[in-house]
Amino acid sequence: MPTVAASVDLVVHLGIDASGRRGVNEVVAVPGRVEDDVIETEALFVRRGGALERVGGVPPRREAYERAGIDVLALLAGDR
């Protein structure tokens, strides 16, 4: 499991609503830590009352995004 946890940065959880439409329910970061065979996650966005809301957290390994020219903190703050 540590190998899987170290290989994944984000998980996007999709769901299907009552009308059959697919949508994002949650986006979580995977910091790479494993304890008692449980992979730790940190919520970035969750669906509340029909809207996807930013709840905190930051993706791990931000330096990889920065090398690709992506400012993760600005994107998460909505300052594209």
C-alpha cells in the first residue's frame, strides 16, 4: 500500500444523482502516509447542498506542479 499511496496525488470521487447525472462529490489529496494499512487522505473539496466547496488541504508534492508551471495555491484560491 505505501507504493500506491506514494503514486497518487489526488482522488476525484464521482457519483450519480437521482436524475442519473454524474458529478464530482469530493476531491481528496493523498499525502502518501499509510498507518495500519489505511492510506491517509485530506479533503480539498466536498459537495455540500448541491455545490462543490473548497474545505482546505493542499495536494502533496507541490514542487512537481510548480516544475510544470502550475501554481497550485493560486488555483485553489481561485486566483488563476
